[in-house]
Amino acid sequence: MLVLQDKVDTSIAPQPSTDADVCIIVEGCYPFVSGGVSSWLNWLIRSQPELNFAVVAIVNGPGPREPRYQRPANLSYFDVVNLSDAYILSRRGNVAHTQASTLGQEIAEAGANLISDGDTRGLDNLLRTIHSHGKKCDLEALLNSALAWQTVQRMYRQLVPQASFLQFFWAWRTLFGGLFRLATCPLPRARTYHAISTGYAGLLAARAQRETGASTIITEHGIYTNERRIDILLADWISDTVEKGLSLEDLTQDVRDIWMKTFEAYAKCAYESATFVTTLFAENQVLQRLHGAQEHKLRIIPNGIDVASFADVRSPSPCARPTVALIGRVVPIKDVKTFIRSVALLRRDIENVEALIIGPTDEDELYCQECRDLVEELRVADCITFTGLARITDYLPRIHVLVLTSFSEAQPLVILEAGAAQIPCVATNVGCCKELLEGAPDEIPALGKGGLITDAVAPEQTAAAMLHLLSNHGEREAFGAALKARTERYYNAPQAAANYQALYKEAFAKSARTIKLNVGAC
Amino acid sequence: MAGIPSRLPRTTENEGLAYTILSMIRGTVVAVGPWLFTMTALILISVVAANVMSRAALADFRGIIIYAFALSLIAAAPFVLVTSRVLSNAIDHNHRVEAQPVLVAGVVGAAATSAALSWAVGWGLFAVQSSTLLALMQASSLAGMMWVYLAVASAMHGYKGVSVTFVVGLTVATGATLLAVFGWNASTAEMVFAFNIGIAAISFGLSIRELRGTRCPNLDIMRGARDLALYTRRYAWISVGACLGAIAVWIDKWIIWAGPAGSELRSGLVHAPYYDSAAFLAYLTIIPSLARFVLTLDGEYIAAYRNYYNAIKQHATLEEIEHMGGALGRLTLELVEKIFTQQAAICAIVVLCAPLIIEASNLKYAQVPVLRLCTIAVLFQFAFIAATSLLIFFERHREFLFLQALFLVTNAAGTMVTVEIGPVSYGFGLLVASVISGIAAYAVLNNVVQHINYFTFVEGAVRMHMQERDNTKKKSCSPNADWPNEPRESVFPSSRSCV
């Protein structure tokens, strides 16, 4: 293992701060976004009160940003790393054209090897080069000087000599700008580093492991590389300029390939450096293995909720107005429009049905307006209510069936919360929704169904499933009871907290061992 | 996700900027023409009025107008540069009417600072008496307005309209001045007031031309002033550079005026006819070269410039970009070199024929060396003007400022030394300054075109990001600083009970 700490130039090296037990590295969410991974992280930090946490939040673009959560008492260090060079670079780098050639060659070679062969030694070489050259290789020099120009030219010639240079230049600035930023940003000292995705967070964890010898953990709710692959494939601002014709054998790379390969390489570095790689459910591990995670590092730690806090939630009376609800942010990924369409279909059979859309509406106001327009267009305004941000415990006693129409989910907490309140669910077959509602293949004893699974973007199926559950009181009760039993057994917060406590304990032990070995070697 | 941008940044914005910058250069360079026209008008007035006015009174009149023009050119330089750039840019984006408050603010600013500067110089330095001082301030503020309108109008390719307005205005100025002289036996100050009618006519004519289509309610002057301040900050380097450049052009004259060759006019202002007249003749030689420079920029050069940026925008490979960048670089240097050669030929003729020219101009034979030295100086000044203008093309604002400062300092130092040596060396300081600055400007330009792709991409990205940051006002993200003790929204309890 490469330990760079003794070679670090103190002028650019991360400044030591209060030591933390766990340094959480998170990209694009906590504490500035509510819901999803952010609220899980908020829970995780609070669930380990005996541990001292640091958080490095990686963001991109202009603020202002305001935390959406109260600062946990056991959070001793918080820092923001902005990847956007508009907000970090205030001056030009001081490297002349005459000096830049050799250094540029070195950096370009390491970078190109990292991307083209997925060779993680490329990251080692990059970090070593950056740290050993001090100010000559500071962030401004790496991005805003002749050195940057030498590096980008050489990498372009090595990787995509036939592609649009303009596209490559900006891709390079974004991808390697992020890497350079993370290679030079302050890093708090911690006993273990816990990255909540691969990508840039995983990359910073990989750097931490190399510099400090501490153990690192990667936890993925969704698989980052896969999500980026979808983003990149759909990105219309990336032009495909290399003409490949109809040949499937043509291996000529375009800039779009570079985007994907870079994120794959970053993931590989993160997995290789990690002591443990965890996720929420087994299907995710298939992709993690595919992207280079070694089998012995893989763990599954499902999310948990505080089941006891839902004990007082009473089930609605069968005589009450039939009520279905979608709980989540009103954003495209939740496919709220499918829910609205399915309610319109359901209304043909159950005239007095009530539908609630419970969740913040301010994240994508345009989409929210489109949803409201759809409600008007389908003439269901009298039965659909947008509640906005709300306490779900206020609404759970009214809900007969919880619905999830998302395009993509990992392990949605709302299903567990509905389960804790004994409410059956209808959910799309994404993430581990099926496992939550029907049980894992190895669930012994089988607890039975907790709801119905539908395809994504299938309002007829969703409407039929809602109708089925609303019309069968007995089945609805049985499904609710099964889901509650599954939640209590497999997805309760104390158990999840204990799992993470055990994981951290193991990680601390590994850290101590590795650091001792390194000291011995020195 | 933090790392993927949602759009491709526009490195190729220079493609659209090409015409903006070209217009600005055109406007700045073309402003030299009116100087010569004005000098011609002053000579005409002096010749016609020679029979009824003393030589001293006429010299005084010419001195006040020259002071007013010179001071206003310096005071108005930043306004000229920024306003013509903003207007050119607005026209590129079809926002001309929206940009007109900036023009009005620029005109008002130029007039006010010109008046203030002429007051400071006239009253503070030379204790010019009240009526003459008032005439000087009025002439200066009107000229300040005129420079702005003139630069903007020229930048918009309105050569014909500008020329007609200018010729009509100067005819009015000349006519009014002569009428004052012959009709009312006017004093020097009254002659200046009469001349000012013509300058006001030019400003008025150009303002009608530039502000047409704007309704008064649309003219939000305060907004214009705010925008102007914003743009002046954005173009601070070239604004200051333009100001220093204007001072640099005059610094040798001022130093000589203050020296033994200087003589006091009736009004209290000083001048040095021994140096001024020869230097003026030398400056006439630059006209053909500047004209060819502007015309070449407008044609062949702008086409190559656009081809380069279009190729980048249309996803050329690095090899193609390097090829086109190399061609543009060669063309840039050739542009300066070819016209420099032409200027050198003119210079050689003038140097050889200097005694004849001096005799024909009714000057003293002793001024021959001054004419020769100043003519060679003008040769290098052409290289300096061309190279520094092209540096603005490549957005090298800091280099522009540095070079203008260099010319100012070397011209001042060189001229001070020549004043110590004596009249025989007058013009040598300007020559040394022009040679040093011309060579330095060419060397900087050469360096820029050698690394044209670096400047286009890396420096372009830095510039773009800095502008973006200025626009969005950076929000501090320092550790712990933006995490208040209480969140804005409802607190999540131990697990989660709301979304």
C-alpha cells in the first residue's frame, strides 16, 4: 500500500483538524438536500452517539446552500468542497510554458492510464506527482496554467485524438478538475473514512486511505456508476463527433466514452481502496462486482426505521373514505404523473377515493406545475391533494394504501414506514421494492406479501393494484401485517445502527493494524 | 450529483466577440481622424483671422482648443472604450435600445470628468482666468461627449454619417468662430465659445444618430450609470490602459511645454510651438497605415479569426485547431509586419525630405531633427498601436495595460532626459519610448499568437469562470460557517416522520 503522508508538501497538504472517529464523505446531498440519502445520513450520525463524526460535503456550483437538518451534537467537523472551478479558482497558476512539458507528461500519462486501462496505479502516480511538486502543482497550476494545457493536450492525444477537442477540454476540466480539487483539498483526520457513494466521494476516500492508511468504507444506496451512465447517455450537451458508422467493432473512443470510463475508473479506485463495500440489497452487489469490488469486501446492511415511533399510528377504519397516498418529493424520478393517471383510472371504480401527494413541491417547480396541470386536465382536482412538506405521522392514520411509482429507488424508507404503520403498499419493481414487499428469497419463515408490485410507468397496473387492495379489506389487513412483521424483523433502526456500529468497530481495528504496519515499515 | 455540468460551457464565445472587439478597435483608431480635421480647422481659422487678430491671440485660441481636446481625450478614454464595447456587444445581440442608457451615462460621465479635469488643469496648474476657464471647461466637456459618440458611431461602421456630421460640425465651428472674429471682434474666450457651437453640433448630430428609436421614459440614466460602473469594473484593465495610453501620447508635449522651450499663452496655458508643430507633421504620416490596418482587420483578418473560432465550435480536432490557430497567428504577425514596412517607407521619405517639408510648412529649419526623430518614433508607434489593439482581440487586457504603462513611463523619462540635454535632442525621448514600447508590444503579441490555443482554452476558461463568479456573487462555504444551530425546516426526530 502506498502511503504518501510523509511526502506531502505542507503548504498544500490538508491541515489537520480535530480528529474524528468517522469521516463521512458525501456528494451532492447531506446536509443541503432533504430526504433520501440525506435523511439516512442524519439518522446514521445520530444513531452512533458514542462516535465523533466529521462530514465533508462535496458540492458543485453556486450557493447559497442552507443545511436542512439540525447539526448533530456528535458532528465535530464540517467542510464543503466545491468542485466547480468558478467558485474555487481566483488566480492563474504560476507555471511557465517552458516548465510545463515534463510535469504535464507525467500527469497526463498517469491520468490516461487511469482512464484507459482502469489502472488504479494511475491514481497513486497522480497523487504522488501532485503532492511532491508542491506549489508548482497546486490547484491553480493544475487547471489554470501552461501545465493544464500540456496535460489536457497530451491526454487528448492519448485517449481521443479524433474527437471534438472542445468537448474533451470541458470534460477534462470537469472530471479531472474534480479529481485535482479532491487531491488538494483539506482532509480531516479520522479513524475511518466512510464515502456514501463511489464517484468523487469514493475518490476522496481513496485518497484518504492512501495518505493516512486508515480504513475506508463505501456505502451505496443506488449504484453511482450506473446512475452516471444513464445521465451521460441522456446528456444532449455531449456531442458524438467520432463517426463510427454501423460497425460494432469500432473501438474508437468519443468524449462520451471518456465520461463513462472516468467514472468507472473512479469507482474502481474507490472499491480497490475500500476495506468494506456495503449496499442495501443483494441486486446492487452484482453491479458492484462488475465495477471491480472484490467479493470479500462486500456487505449488505439494509436501512432501518424506528418501528416503535409508529406504534401509536392507528389503521384507518374500513368505513373511512378510501385513501391512497404517494409519499415523496414531487420530482420526475418519483413519476408522480403516473400516480395521478392511476388515480384518475381508479376513480372510475371508486368515486369517493381520496389521493394524497405528501412531500415537498419546491425542488422542481416546473415538474410540480406539470403535475398540477395534469390533475386539472384529468379532472381529479377534487380528489387529489398536494400537501407539501408534512409530518407523515399526521397522515398515516388516514391512508389505506401507500403507492410508489418511482422510476428508480434503492430501498425506500417510505415502504418501511408504511410497514411499521401496517399499511400495505403498491410499488414499482425498482430497487429492492420487491424484496421489501414480497420478502427476500432466503426469508425463513416466509412472512407473506406486504403489497403488490407493478411495472414502472404503468398507470393501469397501479390503478388495478390499488383497486384490488381497497376492495379487499381482509387481504389489505394481511398484507399490512406481513409488511409490519418484515419491517420489525429485518429493517428496524436499532438493528441497522448495530450493524453500522459493528462495521465501524471492524474498520477501526483494520485502521489501527494498517497504520501500525506502516509505522513499522517506515 | 456534484460532478456533471448540465451544459457545455461556451469557450467559443470569442467567435461572437470578434465583431465586438473589431468595432471597438475601429472606433478607437478612427478617432484619430477627427484630430487631424480639427487641427486643419484651427489652421484655417488662424490663416483667415490673421489679418484681424494678433498672433498671440490666435495661438491662445488654438492652445485652449488643443488643451480641451487633449484633456477630454484622457478623461473620456475609459468611457469611450467601455461604452463602445457595450454598444457593439448589444448590437450583436439585438439589444441596442436596452444599452442606450449606458451610452447616455457614458456621455454624461465623459463630459463631467472632462470638465473636471480641465478645471483642475486650467485653474489648478495655470490659474486661467474665469471666462477663459469656463470656455476651456465647456470645450472640454463637449469634446468629451463627442469622443464617446464618435467612437460608438465609428464602431458601428457609420463612417459616412460620422464623416458628414463631423465635417458639418467643424464647418459650423469654423464659421461661427470667424463670424465672432469678424462680426463682433470677439475675445479669445468668445472665439472658443463660438467654436464650441460646432463641437456641440457634432455631439448633437451624433446623439440623434445614436439615440434614435429611444423614448425618453426608456432612458433610465441611473440604470445606465450602474451598468456602466459594472462594465468599467469588468474591463478595468483596458479602461485604465486606455487612460494611460491617452496620457502617454501627451506626456512628452507636457514635459516639453513645462521646460525651457515652453512659452506661456495669454490665457496662462503653456505650449511649445518648436516641438508641437514638428510633432504634428510627423503624426500625419501614420494616417495611411492606420487606415490600411483598419481595413485589413475588417476584411481578411476577421475572416481568419472567425474561421478559427468556428472550427473550435464545430468540434474540430486538436490537430485542426492547431493548424488554424497557427494560420491565424501568422496572419496576425504579418498584418503588423506588412503595414510596418509600408510605414517604414513613408517614414524614410519624410526623413529624407524633412528640410523640404519644414520649409513648405513655414517652420524653422532647426525643427528638422525634431521632425525626423518624431517620424521614426511614429513608425514604432504604429507597431505599438497595432500590436496593442490586436492584444485586445485576444483578450489580453493585462498586457494591454502593462504596455500602455510602459509607453507612458518611457516617454516621460526619455522626454525629461531630452529636456535636460536641450532642444537639439527634442523628440529623441519619444523615439526611444516608441522603439522600446513598439518592440515590447510586438514581442508580447508574438508570445500570445505562439500560444494562441492555450490562451483560447485555458485562459478563456479562467476568464469565463471569473465572470461567472462575479455574476453569481460567491457565497462562502467555509467550515461550520453556514450551518446554523437551528435548521430552517422542521426537525427530523430520531427516525423520520416527514419528507
